[in-house]
Amino acid sequence: MDPESRLVVSVVPGKRTAANAEALIADFQRRTGGRMMNLITTDEYAPYPQAILKAYGQCVLPPRTGKRGRPASPHWIAPPELNYATVHKTREKGRVVKVEARVIFGREQAVQAALNASTVSRHVNTSFLERQNGTDRNRNARKVRKTYCFSKDWEVHDAVTYFTMFSYNFCWPVRTLAQRDAAGRLQQRSPAMAAGLTDHLWPLREWLAFPCIQRE
């Protein structure tokens, strides 16, 4: 998710596993054209660093030494321009009492420079994604906790997840993204509008009728 535009860039429905974490980061990297982000932030889920290294890092094959024994295995290294930080939460009796930022890849100065250039936050956090999770549950009753609306068929759950997530990008006006035009009127904006992907708020009918495969 891009916190400045609130755009949901990539979605991988399923359990929280190392394979899905890797698929998510790889899909995000593909959808953003392989560009290096100013800053990537996540929680401390253990598979994320390796997934980010595979997507943005360089694979190094150690040279042969000529000595006996098994040769060293290839490994991934982070390029100097990769900035990645995590949020560490300290809990006592089930409550968060302290939140710390930890730089995993990159230099602290570069991470701070990216935060200073941000238009929405000066701290490493996951608040925007957590808020999006609440919005998603509001829009998709299948994800509401303790309800009879829970999904009973995985294919339907998968389809509805993509439907609600990506229609949110184009059809959902986000209150904090609204801007005033030259006449002083408040203009509602969707995440796709804030990201520069479209110039208007799409009705659901328009979004559903838009062909997913574009032909030249």
C-alpha cells in the first residue's frame, strides 16, 4: 500500500506464509516497474526481509576457492539504495507500551530523509495499513470477525477480496484525500485519483464494465 495516495498496489489472498509474503513483494515490485522505493516499511513478520532481498537485491555467487569441500552457496545482498525499516512493538499484559523503528536495510540517515520527504508521516509505522484493514472489513463482510458472513468457499472469498480491494482504489472516495478546487469547492478523490491513475471518481458500473485486458 502507498500511504500517500492510500492506493492498494498489490493483494495476495491467503494465509500469512513465507510463500505468500514472497509472492506479495514480487507482485508489488512488478506492478511498480521494478523501481526502488524511497522507503519500504512492514511489521516484523520474519519472511519479509528475505522476500524483499529476492525482489530488490542482488544474487552473489561466491568464487571457487579451489579447496576441498562443498562450495559456498549463492546469497542475496541488499543494494545501497534499498531502504527498509520495520516496526517493533513492545507489549505488556496484551497492550502496546512502546513502538520502535528498526532499520533493516539501508542507512538511518537515508531512512530519515525519506520520512522527511513524506507528505503524510514523519515516523516509521504501519498505521495506514492497519486503517486499510478496517476499511476492508467494512467493505467485505466475509472478513468481519465473529459473524455468519464468513466465507465458506475459497474461490468466492478470493474473488470478493480482489473485487473489494481494487474497486476501493477507483470507486471509494477517501475523506482525507479530498481537495478544494479553484472555486473553493471540495472535490472528493479516490486513491487512484491521488496516485494520478485517473482524473475522476469511477461509478461502480464504469469500473465493472472496464475490460481487464486492453488490446492495442
